[in-house]
Amino acid sequence: MFALQLQAQEQKDLKVGLVLSGGGAKGFAHIGALKVLEEAGVRVDYIGGTSMGAIIGALYASGYSPDEMDSIFKAVDFDVLIQDILPRSAKTFYEKEDAERYAITLPFNKFKVGFPKSISKGQNIYNLLARLLSPVSDINEFDKLPIPFFCIATDIETGEGVKLTKGYLPEAILASGAFPSLFRPVEIDGKVLIDGGVVNNYPIEEVKKMGADYVIGIDVQDGLAKNDELNSAVSVLLQINNYRTVHDMQKKAKETDLYIHPNMDNYTVVSFDEGAAIIDEGEKAAFDKYDKLREIALQQKKEADRKPCVVSDSVFVDGLELNGNEHYSRAYIKGKLRFLNGEKISFDDLNNGIGNMLATNNFNSVKYKLHHTEGDKYKLILDIEENKDKFLLRLGVHYDDLYKTSALVNVTGKNLLQDDDRAGLDFIIGDNIRYNFEYYVDKGFYTSYGFKSTFNYFKIDVDGDLFNIGADDFALNKINVSLANLVNQVYIQTVFREEFSIGLGAEHSRYVLETENLINGESTKTYFDKSNYYSAFGYLKLDTYDNKYFPKSGIFFDGRANTYLFSSDYTKAFDELTVVNGQFGVAVPFIKNKLSLNMSFSAGFALGDNNLKTFDFILGGYGNKFVNNMISFYGYDFASISGDSYIKGLATLDYEPFKRNHINFSYNAANVGSDIFTGEWFSLPDYSGYAIGYGVESFIGPMEMKYTWSPERGEGNWFFSIGYWF
């Protein structure tokens, strides 16, 4: 009878269950351990995981090999993935300006300032998972995957564990890994879910209930940290979260038939840049159990029949279903997606379209699902969660040599008068008070429209002859000039692919240009202009730069024409004229994106009799956002050169020795004068200058210092700026 029992046991096919714990970046060790399991010939029949263990487990259950997962994660930029960093190309012109103007954005509802619910929305992670798991997108019951699978999440309202066995797989594993405060909770079937590691980071009991005869567990969790290791808010939060986990593991480790515990002493949950080393640790730990793994494999009578999970580069979208959009129209959303129904699109374009929607900050999440219809066609289903924050409070700070110290307070409101609209008011206080107001209705594919009002003010010392005022008039070579400029515009605009826009409009502008000096013991105020001007304008913009302040790649074009038709004519010198100004730039990266060359060309001219210095182009100084026709020019101080026409070339070589640190060298040259396009623009430049600078990208914006020098002047200038320009 004993012999017969042994024979029966030998004939039984051993069913192996695999438990994968959570642990953030330390979960990469699961990949290394799986490599050894496959090498030993172990067939995995059931998988249960939590958090990072859920992600690795789901990929393996769907058909990915450990080597494929290794290659996938090596190619991922985890800073971009976790922080939901969107490429600049995903943002509209307005969102580009917002991202490059405000240092802090906070919810502002019912006159109360709130705080974001999480650091990341987890959207980039979802997009990656949705793409990787698209071959199994029609499998809604996870026990029907090539390897039956489940994952654990936590119900944030009850604190109970939730076993996820069906639904949309990317959404389920995103919920399992939604670490509190880092990622937004995920709502599934009316339950608000967070990281399953809060209650069950090692679901061994659940794997046994699936039918496993033998359980292999891979545990990458921490023990409790010592006092000297609790040196940050994150470490304290993890310690609190680990209390229950560490206690539970004392029991669960003993219940595991083969317990694999890689050495994670040198790594943390955010050690994503050490993924290769962590994978190696997983291999080492599993290889120590290699003989036992071979014994397990020999007890399995069937070999693993694994079909590879092959992801296509594109998908044919035949039909679009929107769920959850209340205030943003179908046309608006389709305009952001940038593709139409009935066409084949790449997954990159699909993810970029989702990114375009998120870049508006009008949506908290956009979860897409692909539902197979027929042949190679899929229906795209978008589950949209709109951002319910109707008002935002935005803050910024800045210093530069022209505007001096500035602090920015902005209030932005959305859907105030109609769907798809936005209104924002910037109030800038400091050495020079300014404001910007804009109301804009974004109609996506269709023509949009808006109203804009801005006020600028600053004072500057300039040469007297800049305004045809010399020593005979004032007995001074330098005068202090103040400029107050009010501009009101109404316009219509069409945007193509977010990077290109064309617009037309009408403009009212008022210039008050004055100086106050002490002449012969008396204070004298002189107005050079105090007129209202009325014009029609048009513009073209193209912006594919990857970074506004330190571009490494992309093209930039900004062309504008104003036809001034009427004026209150304070100077009695106004004639109808058109002022044209444009800039073209291109940036090219070299040496693994560490070095880049940015070349730009700009020009401007007046058509008609320009008898007004108000509309002259004024070159000099350094800045990224000037008023009127002021143009930055290295080697000269602000407002040093003027004329009714100019042409300028600029080349900048930028080196990034460390992330977000820049050393750059620039050369610019220009011709400036009266009607230079009649022939002088073909001549050698009259003005030139060099600049060497150092810049740092910080959370308040770029911090830069530059030393510029001109061979014509034989002297140099220092320029400093801190924070985003506004």
C-alpha cells in the first residue's frame, strides 16, 4: 500500500503557485528570480501579487518572458513615468505658457486653497501597461489569462483588502500599486482603491485557494528600519506601513513551501535607477535555491506552454466612446487626441493624444480601453475623470535686470460662461506693477476665440539719441525713460496638432513713453508718446522645442504683422503703417543629448512711413519675454540699439554636464537701422556680441547668470535672472 501511494504521488502533476510581494523598485528582483525559475524548468500555474509584484505578475501571466521584461524596464525613464512628466509637445500654447510661468499651482475653491491629492496621477504608468497588455485586452476574467492571475488592492474607505480577479487588467494592477500620497486612488466598481500592500503585501492564502499544491514566494519587502535610518518623511511613512507587513511575514514565510528573499539592504522603493543591480540580486537569491527548483520541475509532468505576448506598434481605431465628460465637448476631446475614427494610429500617437488631454489640466485621468470589434479593428473607449477644481491659484517669482523683483499671483477659472472656456488673471507686484488677463474658448478642431488684456511698465536708462534727443536738448547723454503699455485684443485662432497655430484679430494699444529729468535745477517731464493706436493683426506660430529655455531639439517660428490704421496721434507724426516681426529657430542635439546647438534668426521691418520711435525695434540686454519690439542682444545693455528694421542671427552651444545644469556659449550679430532691407542686410553685421553663461532648471524656473561682451564696445555686461519669465 505504501508503494502504491508513492506511485500515485509520482504520477500527480504538481501545480505551482507563485506569490510576488510589493516593494516598489525592489520588485525588479522578481524578474531576476523568474529567470532562474524558467532556467530550472519550473512551470508556474497560478500567480498572485501586490503592487510591483502585481505588475510583474500580470506581465508574466500574459506571456512576457523575464528577459523581455528586463528589456522593457531598462528602456523606461522612471522619472518621466512616475512623475507623469508630459513632453512639451503635448501642451497647447496656453498650457506651455502656464507650465513655463507658474512655479506652484493649487486648487482654489470657495476661496479656500487646497492641496493636490497625490504627487502623480499614474497616467504614464497606465499608458505603458495598457500598451503592453493590449494583446490580452479582451480577457476580462484574469483566471483565463495564459497563467491564472489575481492582485490585491485596499479599499480606502473600509481598510479591507480587495482581491481583483476580473475587469480591465491595466486598471486593476494600477490600483494594486497606487501607493498613498504618491499616486491617485483608482476607482473600480464603486470602490476607491489604493496600494494592496497596506493590508496584504504577500497574498499566500489567496494563491493556495486557487489550487496550488506547492507555493513559491518571492519577497522583496523591508524589515523595520532602525532609528538612524528614519531620516525623512517618506522613511517614516514606510515604517508605519511596514508594521503590519513585517509581523504578518513571520507567519507567511513559514507557510511558503519555497521562500526566496533577495538581499535588498542597499536599495529602497524608489531605487529605479538601480534596476539592473536589483534584478541581479533576484537571480542570486533564486539561484541559491536552484537544486530545489529542479526538484519541483521534475515533479511537473507537463511543460509550460507559453505563447509570447506580441504587441503591435499600432491599432486600427474604428469607433470612439467617451464616458464621464460633462463640461468638455466631444469636439474638444477629439481635437486634443489629434486623430480621427477609422484610421490606423500608433500607440505612441494614442498616448500622445491622451497626454494632450492631460496637459490641459482639465482632466484627472483618462483611462483608455481597446474593445475588439472585427478583424484588426478596435473600438477606443475613454473613461474620463474631469478635474472638478473650477478655480486654481498659481504663484511665481522672478528677478531680472529689466523688471527687477517680481511676484506673480494668478487666479484661473474654467467653464465660467460656457463649456471649454478658461479665464486667467495674472497680477504682478514688485518693482514694476503689471497684469495679464485672458479669456479663451477652446473649440478643439474648430476655430477658437478669445480676449486678452495686458499692462506693462518699467523704467530704464537709455542713450539720449535713442529718441533723437541729444546733448543740445538736455545737456545729458543718458536719460531715464519709463514705458507704460496697455494692450487689448480680440482674436480668433485655429490650432493644428498643438504645435502650430494661426490667428487674426483686432488690437487697441496705448503707449505712454516719458522721461523726468532735472534740467537747470527744475524737474521736467517730457512725453515722447502718449497715444492710442488701433490695428489689425495676424500671426503664425510653430513651436516644437522640447524646452523653452534650454532647447535641445525642435523648431520654433513666431511671425506677426500689425497694421496700424488709426491713432489719437499725440506726436502728430502718425501715418498708417505695418510692422512685421518674426523669429525662426532650430535646435539639434549631439553626444547623447548632452550637447546641443540652437540657431535662431530674427528680423523685423516697417512698411510705410514710420516717423514714430514708438514702433522702432530696440536691441540689447538679455531676456525671454519683453514688451513691445524689444529684442535681446548679447554684448549690449538694454535699449542700446534702435531702428525701424533689423536682422539678427544667434547661435548657442549648450552643454549639460549634470541633469538640469547648463553651461552655454553664444554668439550673435545684427544689422539695425533705417530701411536696412534695401541692401544693407547683405553687408557684414554692424553689431556683434558674445555670452558665456551658467543656468540651472529649478522648480521656480531657470536661474541664470551670463557675462556678455561686444568687440565694438570693448566692454562687457553681467546679466542675472531667477525664475520663470512673465
